[in-house]
Amino acid sequence: MKPARNTAIDAYRGLVMLLMMAEVLQLSRVAEAFPGNLFWIALAWNQTHVAWAGCSLHDTIQPGFSFLVGVALPYSIASRLAKGATFGRLFAHALWRGLLLIALGIFLRSLHSPITYFTFEDTLTQIGLGYPILFLLGFRSERWHWGALAAILAGYWLAWALYPVQGPFAAHWIKDANFGNAFDQWFLNLFPRTKPFVANSGGYLTLSFIPTLGTMILGLVAGNWIRSASPRIPMKRLLIAGAATMAAGLLLHFTGICPIVKRIWTPSWTLFSGGICFFNLAAFSWIIEVKGWRKWSFPLLVIGMNSIAAYLIVHLWERFILDSFRIHLGRSFFQFLGPGLEPLLRGLAVLAVYWLLLFWMYRRKLFLRI
């Protein structure tokens, strides 16, 4: 029997992808046009990554996407096993999927580069690096999941804490002078480059895939809970897990043991953002699966059921759509409410085109899978 598809998971994924797609709204530019306006300032702040420690709404996009990869894995494994797939074939597919995600991430990062830009901090690449391990854990018990998570976070924290730096203990997690950046100065310079790698401008790192795997493991735990309890929703488990992981992350942060920094995906960030993901999944599950309120989620489902297509559309089609608007509508078309709101209105039009493309694919059952 084919496992039932969980609508709440698709809707949550749709929200995550919508937040990523909404970068085209350029709310920071709108806020600059209305200085002192707290409404636009708040929206703009939540559409940008925090400078270092802390968390904005925008910072929750990548952990949400990674967490949902783990949530979906038990359903994927069950579906393929029901169709007669063997473990060997499934593992080969997991390896292929991981390599394809890595290659796709590098390809997208290289779009405006004169040569292949070998970098491994892209969301797809980070997921691809850890996916085969996540797949293997999908065939183990929950005790293995928690044990692997503890080993990953403790080992990763220890590697950073023991890396020699000058200054107080907090200096182990400063930008561009940490264990992860030292690794990248060696690793990334093994590849052809236009100039030697010194540091990523945003502080992002290749080795972040290790604690990102921790985020995916938390999703795997949640996915197994939901699937095994179906048709019930294990709300108590999800809420307790959310509270416990978020509290653990905050404790590590405020005691100075490990700061919450998304850019380098610290262990405390894995726990804190994982807690947010547990709460979000619980909220979507309660609204859609428990209360049965589904109609409102359709726009999100259109996006969430084609997340890879949405990711590619954003990276490959934005410039084409913007150029088409400029050519056929004129440069000042979106200024009808004033120049300050022009980026927002233009972005809403682009966002509408994104959604219509995905809706067209949805109607024709064209779902891009890797």
C-alpha cells in the first residue's frame, strides 16, 4: 500500500520556499525609501540574515529546507520499498542524489563566474554532502538518530573549541579566523580558481554540512514520529522536542559555550533552529491534519510539491522576467504608487510569475525530482 502523502509537510515546505522566493521583493530597498518607518524596517530586517549571532525570519529558511529533507525521507523510503526497490538500489540512488545536489549547487553558484566556481556552502550542496549518511540512518532506530546527532554536535563543537586562536573563548567562533575557514583555505584552494581563496564574504563554510546533517537528523526523527503515528499527529512529541532543542540552543548561547550563528551553523544553531522547525511542523500539522483546514494551503502546496523546480526558477529565471517587464512594460511601470514602493510592486509581479509557472507544472503533474 502506498504511504499517504502528508499535506502539512508539503505546505510547510511551500512556506519555506516562498520566503526564499520573496527575496525579489527587496524590502531593504523599500525600508531605505521610508526611513524611520518601523513597519518597513521590521519587514526588511526579517528578510535579511543577521550579521552574525542571532536569528531573523530569513535565517530560518535553510534549516527549514534541510529539516524537511529529513522529514520526507521515511516517506520516500517506504514508497520505494513498497514498489519493490532493494536496499542496494536505494543506497545507489541516495549517492546519486547527493552527487547531483552537490553538482547543481556548484552550477548555480557558477552562473556569473568566468570558470566553474567550486564552493560548497550552497543549500543544495550542503544537503547533498550529508544526504547519503542521512539515508543510512533512515534504516536505523531512533536511538541511532539521537546518538548520531549527539556525536556530530559534540565532535564538531570540540573541533572548533580546540582550534588555536588568540583571545577569549568566544574568539573560536569569530568570522574568518575559525576552524571552518582554516579548512576552506586548504580545501577550496585545491580547485581551479580565478584567485586564491581567503574567506567567504558572508562567513559561510564547507564544513557546515556536518551540523546541517544534524538538522536533517532532527527532521528524520520528526518524520518517523509522524509517519508511525498516522493518521494521528504526535503533537506532544513535536512540541516537547521543539521546546527542548530550542532551550538547549539558547542555554549554550547565553552561557558562552557556543553562540547561535547561522552563517557557520554552530551546534547551538542546529538545536535552536531545529526547535523552530519542530514548532512550525507542529503548527502546520495541527492546522491542516488535525483541524482539517486545508483550502488555504493550496498556494503553498503548489510551491512545496515542486521545491527543486522553485529553487531553479528563482536562480535561473529572475533576470529574464525582470528584463521582460522592463522591455514590454517600460522602466517606470511599477512606479505608479511612487518610487519608494517600486521594488516591492515589481517583486510582487515577479513572485506572481514564479507561482504561475509552478501552478502550470502542478496542473500538468510535472514535478521535478532528484
